[in-house]
Amino acid sequence: MTRILTLLALLISLVAPARAQDLATLVSDRLEITGDTQLIADGNVEVFYQGRKLQASRIVYDQATGRLEITGPITLTEASGKIVILASQAELDADLGEGILTSARMVLNQQLTIAAERLMRTGKGRTTLETVSASSCKVCKGNPTPLWELRASRVIHDEELRQLTFDNAQLRLAGVPVFYIPRLRMPDPTQDRATGFLMPSIRTTSKIGTGLKLPYFITLGRSADVTLTPYFTTGGSHTVELRYRRVFANGDLTVSGALTDDQVLPGKTRGYLFIDGTFKLPMSFGLTIKGQTVTDPAYLLDYGIANLDRLDSRIEASRTRRNEYISARIISFQTLRDSEDNTTIPSIISDLTFHRRFALGLLGGEGGLRFQTHNHVRSSTNPFDGADSDIIADGRDLARMSARFNWRRSFFLPGGIEGVLLGEATADAYRISEDAAFAGRTTRSHGSAGVELRWPWVKTSEGGVTQVIEPVAQFIWSPSNLEALPNEDSVLVEFDEGSLFLLDRFPGSDAVERGPRSNLGLSWTRYDPNGWSMGVTVGRVFRAEDLGQFGPGSGLAGHRSDWLAAVTLTMPEAYALTARAVFDDDFSLTKGEARLTLTRPKLTLQSSLIWAVADPTENRYDPTEEITFDALRKIGPNWAGRLTGRYDFAADQGTVAALGLEYLNECVRFGVSLSRRFTSSTSVSPTTDFTLSLDLIGFGSGVTGGPARTCRQ
């Protein structure tokens, strides 16, 4: 049967006082006008009015009553597209805003379905449903019981406020009643933010017992909110957590913290406060604000907040451009380590850095200029090294001003050899106080010059594979004289493929690499057209004399450094491996590390291995031999398991182990995790932590649903 397209505007005389701008469109297989007041549309009927869309089998409009009698199946979609009503039959007014629908279902934001015996639209965006079952779970014919549902005698939906009010609400899990609430009000799924309770979670630890967290979310306008979370445990812990968030026109700010009264430290109020903010400033500068403080070293671990051993508070303004970097910052440190004292570590640090690259015109090549100031103070006033025996005066305060100029110019020689001329000059001025050995003012100047030769050999096969072998020889000259200056920012020196050909391998400014030396290396790289690549680098440093600049753990000590060998392997969408080793002529390992990342459709793995000998100059008095791993495995479409651990081979014990399991489908997320911290100190004891969480998707959880369950035939 041919469908007839009719504009209800042509029948405006039959429709109660509609305005010209509120024209409706009707589409149906058959259209009939009976008498002077009745319009009948039959077969695949569609009505479009004020953004609403109505689909039905049959519609009868009576001008005398101004009502629509609709025969289903009926689908009514609101203008926003986030509210859809389905019913078997209905009686509505002419603008589809008021009326009664029977055997109805309301679907909100394609998540929550509310089924009712009768649905009444009362105008002004208010809908009342009677004898209700609400759920976001898929229901199968063979098993009509959803994983969870909320039953109520009545539900009122306020479309303007986007709120749901349940009368005599009963929460059922797998059909079993577990909770009863006489009256419940909560946001509908179309809201991103709304005041109300969030889903609770259960946490059990061997130190503070079993507890329940019940977050309450409060909106403060469109740009701010607060979350208050009471947390009470069977071990006598009473905690109130707070999180405040605010978005500004030029940035955002988050403040989180907690106050606790427990039996771990009886009679003492425990807690923490973290502040994080980022802002955009004029002239392309960015501002970072970070604040961290805690009442005692064990609090963050006891309550599962963060695994930190030093707190870093700072305010920093910076700008990064193609050839320029500017930064100004003030930093405050608070140590949580038993081996450190807050009075003897630099507690307040301030830095100013200006770094610029530029072309050198007639001289050729590229130059760089870095200007930097640095200040740090300790709260101690002791000018000698105290009980910590770290070879640093407990009260040493230091101010430094540094300038560095570097230059690099490359050119090509016969045979495809690339030659490079490079140089660097630095000048430093120090003012040191509260230090019996170094107190006073001093200056230092230093320079380096060198020649670098690279000879790349390239081979391309018929299959598109490209291989590059590149020997590199670098000859550096710098003075050998030593100044008596303290070294605090250049203790940890990395010897790897990135630093093999640097003029100065010290990371900071307090120490500079001295003496004539040669840096020799060979690299091989293979590029495969299938997308994977592999690289190998081998290198060594030879010195004219041993100036005792480096510790035994760096691999750079002596007339000849240890051998450096590094391997990288990258497979697109598969895995990436980075490994390097520093070893002597007898193949005794000085330092080694490896990192593996594996990414597969059902498995994600990250693992790292580190091995380093003891080196007191790097504040490492015991060997480091440790492996860490973090694995996530998908078990079917809805289940996922996580395994995390860290093992200390030197101590022959695990330090951290965690196991988690999560289930996620279209309507529920369930998570359970178990973790154990094995290490102990004077402030931290071994602890077992168990967490259980449940999110009902569609009820303000903020969780996106996963794959829907498959119904069995």
C-alpha cells in the first residue's frame, strides 16, 4: 500500500489552536477523515511535532476532545533524544505532552529502563509511573530476572530538573531483596553531575579493619563540586574525606584531603592535604600549583591514598617554544623516609631557568645559551654532618648562579663521513653558608671542546628492509683541575645510549666532567617494512687519566669505563623491549635494566627489571636487584583480571603484591582486589588490603557500560 505524506498544517482547522510556527508533520500508510472532527491515520504512523517523534500503528484524533487515541506498539522520542517512551496503547493531548500510556517503558539516555503498568505525562516535563521496575540490565527470555533492579510503587521523573523520585523503593540483586528505602531521590542518567549519594565501597585492611565508604556528591554551580566521604571501620577508625574541584576560564583546581581519628595513633588527629592546579597565563605561560602534606609518614599507605616516600609541593610558571624554554619555580619537600630528616634535607628550593637555541650566522652551526639560578635552604643550622652520616653538612644552605654556552656545527667529509665540531663553556658563582667545609663565596669556570666523526653505512634490500650501521668516535678535551665544591644535584649519573656522546654526563650543575677523553660507539638499526624495528648500541669511554669523578655504580669510573650495551625492539601494536647493561671486561654486571611492554587484544603487560651494585656516592648502600610487573588479562568479554607485584632479589622477598578481578557489562561493574605490602620500617608495618566495589550503571555512577551479556537460546 502506497504511503501518503500529509502535512497536518493543511488540516489546521481540525487541530485545536495550534500556532503557525508549531506545524506538525504526519506520515502514514492510510489517512482518513470522518465527519467534521475526526482524523484517522492507520499503518506505520509517524508524527513529528516540536522536535518530538511519535511512531505507532494507528492514531485517531478527535477535534472535539483535543485528544489522540494511539494504538501500539508506540515509540515516543523526546526532542533531546535522551528520553524514549515505549507503550502498548496511549491517550495523549494534541501536543503529545500530557496523557496516559499503559504497559509503558521509559528509557533514559540509552542506559536506564523504567517499566511501569501505567505512565502519566502531566505536562511541564513531569512524568509519573506506577508499579515500577527500573534497571539498566539486559533481560533474556529464558531468564527474565535482571542482575539488579529497583522496584517502587511510584516513580516521578522531572525532566526539567532531571531527577527521579522513588516511593517505597526496594533494591534487588538477582531477584533477591537486599535494601529498602521509603523514599529515594537521585539524578537520572542524562545528568553528568548532580547532588546525591554515590555508590559505596568496602575496604578491609589488617591494620584498621573493615570499613564502608559512602561518598556524597554536592554540585556548586556549573563549575565546582564537592565530594564528602565518611569512612568508618571496625578497627575504630573514623575518617571524613573531602574532594573539591573547580574549573576556571583559564584552568582548573582540585583540593583533596582527609581527617582521621583512629587507634593506630590514639589521641592524635591524622590526615593529609593535596592541592593540584593548572592555569594558562598571558604570553603563552603556564602555571602549575601542587601542594602535598601529611601528618605522619604512614598515613598515606594505611588508608590506600598514595605510595609516596617524599612529598613535593611547588608553584611553577613555564613556557616552552620551539627554540626557547623559560621556567621559574619554588619547591618544598617533605620526606617520609625513615633514613631522612626533614631538618637536614633541602626543604625550600627556588630555580629560575632561561634556555635559548639560535643560529650563529657567519660562524655557522647552532648555539645554545642557558642561564640558571638555584637556591636551597635547610631548617637545620648545624654546620657539620650529624647522625645521618651522609657527608653533607646538616645545615648547608646554597645559592648558585650559572651560565652555559654551547655550540655545534656539522659538515661532510669525503666518503660520507659526517664531522662535527662542538664546544661548551660554563661559569658558576656560589654562595654557601651553614657549612664548615665549604662556607663562603666561590666561582668556577669550565670549558670543553671536541670533534665527532660519524660514518653511517646504509643497506636496503629488495624486500624493503633498511639496515644502518654507524660507528661514532668523539674526542673531547677539557681541563683536569678540580675545584672544591659540594655536589648535591649531580649524584646520580646515568650511563646509557642517550648519554654516551654527551660533553658532560653529570645531570646537574654542581659537578662537571673533566679531563681529555674519547667516547667510542657502534650502533646497528634495522627497519622492517612491516613496521617493526630493532636497534643495538655498544660503546665505551677512554680517559687520559682517572680523576675520581665517578662512583663504582655509574660504570664510568677509571681510565676506561665499563662496556655499555643497549638493545631496543619495537613491534607495532604488539610489544616494545628496551634493555641495557653496563659491565666490565670480566663481564661482571655493574648496572642493568630492562623494560617490556606487551599490548595484545586480551593481554597488557608492563614489566621492568633493575640490577645495580652498591655505591655510597649515589646514596645506595646496598645492591638493588628488583623486578616489577603489572599485567591485565581480559577473560571473556566481561571479565578482566589484574596482577601486580614487586620482588626484591637482594632481600629475597616480595615488597608489594596485588591481585584484582573486575566484571563489567551493560548494567553493572563489580570489582574486588587484594593487596599485600611486605616491607616494614619504624613507621610502616606489613599490611593486607582488601577492597570490594559495586557500581550500578545508570544511577549516577559515572561508569560507562561494557559489552552486553549474550542471551542463551
